[in-house]
Amino acid sequence: MSVHHRTQEKIQVALSSDPKENQLLAALPDEEFLRWLPKLEAVEMPLGRAIYESGDQLAHVYFPTTAIVSLLYVMEDGSSAEIAVVGYEGIVGISLFMGGQSTPSRAVVQSAGHGFRLEADLMMREFNRGGPVMHLLLRYTQALITQMSQTAVCNRHHSLDQQLCRWLLLSLDRLRSPHLMMTQELIANMLGVRREGVTEAAGRLQKAGLIRYQRGHITVLDREGLERRSCECYGVVKTEYERLLPAIMAV
């Protein structure tokens, strides 16, 4: 791609995005938001793009607006499983301000869209100011840790159907649409299971009238039905986000 086309693409992303579409940015006090605004860079987040790899030094933190990012733990043999999802409610790169410059997880765009990024040194400067920014980021981090913990429990104790329902619901909470662009192979990689298992589970959900799946496009038809079919793990995570981040989750 030429420099001209890349520049045009960045302009297009910037024009079509609003930082306050990310609810963490929208929850910043006005003074902090106005200070951050000129430093935020609009970015495109295409499907499958690795935001960072396991062990990378973090150069930026990311605030998705219309994209969803999966945090994956990668094993020595290259296999991986999802430990959390981040969408317009949050930030990708918490290890930066939690005391580490790198992370053992991998961050991959699960649903294409846009977002904003902030340079790592600027993020650290803002965090170290303390006050409302630090408290907001720490509350978000606690909610994210709850999601990671509950995911581990769910993957160990609950059926694949329940895991898929939980995963779909968490993804829906991070989108403004009931439509997910997602192949069964990618879902299998996220859940750390065989593709055939996802095919069978998705088929059962479709037969029950809860979803429609066609060529990598999942449409949720009955959200309440998915919630009834899911295990308690989804409710635990949702409740914790609402408790810690009420201004964000109420939007």
C-alpha cells in the first residue's frame, strides 16, 4: 500500500470514529479527556490483526470503539486459548500500568472495527498522575481479572454449549449489533477446543432457534434464550463489570 493510500485510510478512520465510543474514554473526567484527546491516534483494527504478541514490549495501549480484541494465552507448542475479550468498554494493554512492560498473553482482533491508541510512555504518565484516571483503570483491571478467572473455571467445569453461550454473550456486550463475523475455526481456537465440537454446539443452538450461523456470520436471534442456556459464569462477569464500572456498563 502506498504512503498516500495509508494516509487516506488513517484520515477515513479518524473521520468515522469518536473516542467517546469507547466507554472507558467516555468515563474520563472532562479535564483528563481534553488532555488526552490530541494524543489519541485513530487506528483500523482488521480481523485477525495481532495487536501484540506474547512477550512483546508494549509500545501502545488500545481503546477499541467498534472492534473486539481477544486476549489469548499461548503455550510453548503454539496452541492457545482465550482468557478474556475486550471491546468498547475497555482497554488492551493493562500489563503496562500494572508494573510490567510486556505480557505473556497475545492480543488478536476477533471482530474487525476501529479504535484509538495511546503511546505507552504517555499512558504511564497519565496513570502515575493518580486520581480519577488511576482509580478508573484499576477498577477496569479488577473487572477484567474477574473475567479471566471465570473463563478458566468455565473451561474446566462447564459444557461446550455453555462455554459457547458465555462467549457469544460476552462478545455481544462488546458490540453494538447482534451480528458477529466469526468462523467456527476461529471460535474453536478461542475456546481451545476442536472445530468439530464448535460445529456441533453451534448446530444445537441454531436448532433451538437461538442463533443463525451462515458462512462465518453469526446472528443472535434470542439473547434471553442464550442467557438461560449459559452457565452462571456469564452472569458473574457481567455483575462484576456493572459493580465496578457502573457509569460504563449503564451506557
